[in-house]
Amino acid sequence: MHKDHVTLTVPAKSEFAKTVRMTAAALVARTSMSYDDVEDVRMAAEEAFVYAVETLPVESEVRFDFAVSDDSLEIDVALGSEMPASDDDDAEASAAYAVFILESVCDEYEFASDENGAHLHLVKRAGSGDAD
């Protein structure tokens, strides 16, 4: 299956959340996904961005790598050189909220670390959010 790849890099500043959300919506509109699926992707992209902004150092950039096919959208979000770790209760609550949202709107999500650093990988497939 052919996938088109798009990379978006924005400053890690809250005012760029709309840019990320609208880019994700424009890309997922190229798939066969329903309106509800598009809304799920918009929410997932924004939540991933907010999580990245909260975990990256000040003056950082957030890189989103999108892979678009006819029936899915994958999003990989760079989170820095290593997995964020914090003893801060607010940060832990924010991370838990992000997981709750991502579980609700994505078919797959994974926080991982590899030779390229820490990242968040999200997948949304067409029809996965439709009611029976």
C-alpha cells in the first residue's frame, strides 16, 4: 500500500496547536475516513502536540511525521533525545490525560524510544470509530 509522507516542524509553543490540528485534518481528509474519524485525528494530533510542548525543553521544535494512505493516517511525534521522566505530579496528570484521550481516539498509540530518540506513534484507520 502506497503512503505519502509529510513532515511538519513547528515551535514548541501553544499558539501552534491550531497549525498542527489543521494540518492533520487536511491530510486525513485525503483518506476514506468519516467525519467522526477526522475529528478523532484532529483531537489526537492536538493532544500529542500539547503533550510534546509540555515535555520538550523551552525553545524546542516539535516534529510531526505523517504517513497518509487511502484508509489510514499514522503520526509520529518526536519527543526529544529520551523519554520524558518527571516526579512532577502535574506532569504525571497531564501524561495520564494524554493517554486517556489517545486511547479514546486512536486505533494504536505508543510511547517509545529508539536510536532516533523518544517519540509518540499514533495510528487511525478508516471505519475504526464508526458505531455498529
